[in-house]
Amino acid sequence: MLRSSTTNERANVENFNLNDLMAQAAAMQSQLQSAQDKLASTELTGTAGGGLVTATIKGTGELVGLVIKPEVVDPEDTETLADLIIAAVRDANAKAADVQQAFMPQMPDLGF
């Protein structure tokens, strides 16, 4: 039984082609770079308070815009405004996470 297992292991090693693995790695790297480029150029918006606060982020998660409607600004209640900003950014980040998942390439079967 041990001999058979060793023979199978040798067969697997002999069938393993390093050039194929390197080609798969290069293709995966290219797909990953393409996905990262798409994410960097994608903008997503999140809102809170029925549109009173809108946050815009890149697909990479970078906050690039924030719109606050004047009617939500109350000098006596800055906590509510802060909460709305956080909620809008979280909404945008949730959308970015979905886009990131969709853009990222799937891992290939390496035959191990």
C-alpha cells in the first residue's frame, strides 16, 4: 500500500508543469490588475436620511465626495449630522464591497 501511494505521488509531481503554473499566475496577475484598475475608476454613492447626506467613494474605498443638504445642518445637533455622514459612508462602502467581489477574478484550479 505504501508503495502505491509513493508511485501516485511521483506521478502527480511528474504531471505538474511549472510552466503551466507560471502562465496561470501571470494570467491571474493580469486579471487582478484589471480588476484594481476598474475599482479605481468606479464611483459609488451611499445615502442616509432619505438623501439628506450623500457620500461618494471610489471602488477602492477612498472617500471622494460628501454632499450635505442645508436642512440637515443644525448647530444645536451636530451628533445627528455626524451619524448621517457615517451612515452614508457605510452605505457607499457596502456597495463598494459588492463591486469589489464582482470585479475580483476567481482563483484557478491549480491541480493540487
